Amino acid sequence: QVQLVESGGGLVQAGGSLKLSCAASGITVSIPTMAWYRQAPGKQRELVAHITSGASTKYEDSVKGRFTISRDNAANTVYLQMNSLKPEDTAVYYCNARPPWSRYWGQGTQVTVSS
């Protein structure tokens, strides 16, 4: 059974930082392309960043230079370091594969950035 558990969200002022974690079980995160997604109120879920099995990364334009996706294979965990946060980054953040496994969305972690 695949389980993805996100954590690390919270309330932060604009310009601040947060580091999100995604602990995986039932899969080995080094094998598929893993990704972070986010969903803001009233908007569709969007891809934020992904990391391939070869550790190549790619970012959505609005987060380039501010967010960093990484992976700890020993801990079977995927991370998202978020710096210089903006109010428009406010959303629930989820991790999943890319393309996502529709059955295995976790509960997400709320990130709220105040201005």
C-alpha cells in the first residue's frame, strides 16, 4: 500500500522560508519521478517541481530560484525547500509521482504566507 505523508507547512511572513517533507511508504522514491504540487483556494492543483530518478529537477516558472526539490533515498523522503515566500505561494502542498497516482494523494500540508 502506497502512502505519502506531507508535513512541514505553517504560517510564515512574506520573505520567510519553510521546508516541506514527504515521507513515502510502499514505494521507493528514487525510482519514479517525484513531484510537489499545490492547490490554492478556488484554483486547480498545479505542478510546482519535480525530480527524476536521475536527480534532474524542473520548476514551475513562478518558483524558479526560490524553491528547491530534493530527495533522501535512505530516508525515502522527498523535500521542498521554499525560500523568499510570497503571499501567492499560499496553498495546500502535496507530493506525488509525475504523472500523479490518482489513488495515492495524501492530505497535503497547508502553507500560508502573510503579507
